[in-house]
Amino acid sequence: MRIRSATVGDAERLLEIYAYYVEHTAISFEYDVPSVEEFRSRIENILKAYPYLVAEEDGKIRGFAYAHPFVGRKAYEHSAELTIYLARDAKRRGYGKSLYEELERILKGRGITNLYACIGDPIEEDEYLTRNSEQFHAHMGFAKVGTFHKCGYKFNRWYNMIWMEKIIGEHE
């Protein structure tokens, strides 16, 4: 496995991975799959200020993760929100852990102290959403810090959204 920085040239493969989550799950609260051009633009904008990483094995991208602004105000500049998506056949093989460990290393080196994850949370697990993401983040050292109740509506049902946090730096 190799972890490297994403490029806009990766957009088609990354969108292929992401599209499944938009169309078949409530992991993403987007309803429509973005165009390749839109996805390229998203990658390009993230890379201006934050790391955007891909995990490759045998020359194929198996997943991606990136950091982006938490809330977007100056006072939050030492915090970042993380996002991760893995190919459906790439789960439980260490890609997520490797991506997050590298993101954390890079962000800590840039003075980021707090990491956040915004996660769709089922009221009851169903075919569209389980608690796997919450469990993954807990395994990576994140703690649940809040729940927004029935704030996401997809597939004709309501979902909660939770925030998880991990402190990685000193608050001097």
C-alpha cells in the first residue's frame, strides 16, 4: 500500500468511489452525484490549504481522505474536519487507518490541534446507514461530542448526525 497526495487527475476514480455512497447510502447526505468537473474543483480547492490523500495498492486507488476547514472562521484555524471514503471492496484492510494516521501526522506538523468528523448516525441501523463510521473513528481515538437529531433526510427517513473529536496537539 502507498499513501500519496491526490491530484485533480485522480478525480474520476475518487468520484467512482464516492458515487456509491451518494447513490446507495446515507453516509453522504448528498442526493446527487457531482460531475467530474465539480469533483475536480473540490479536490483543487482542498489542496490549496489542506492535505488530500489517496491509498493505492497495485496501482489502483482504494480510498481517499482529506482535511478541510472546521467551520471556516479564523478562530478555528487550529482545527480541521476530516473526511474519508473507501472503495466498497477495500474495507477492513488497513487503508482507512493508514490514511488517517498520515493525515494526522501532516496536520499536527502544520499546527492543527483538534480534529473533527461529522458522521451520519442512524436512529436505527438500516440498509443505508450503520454505525461503522462511528466505530472506526472511536478506534482511531475520536470521542463523540455531540448529536444533532433528525437533521438529515434521505431515502424517505430521518438520520441523526454526530460530531466526533480528537485532540492531537498542545493548546498553548
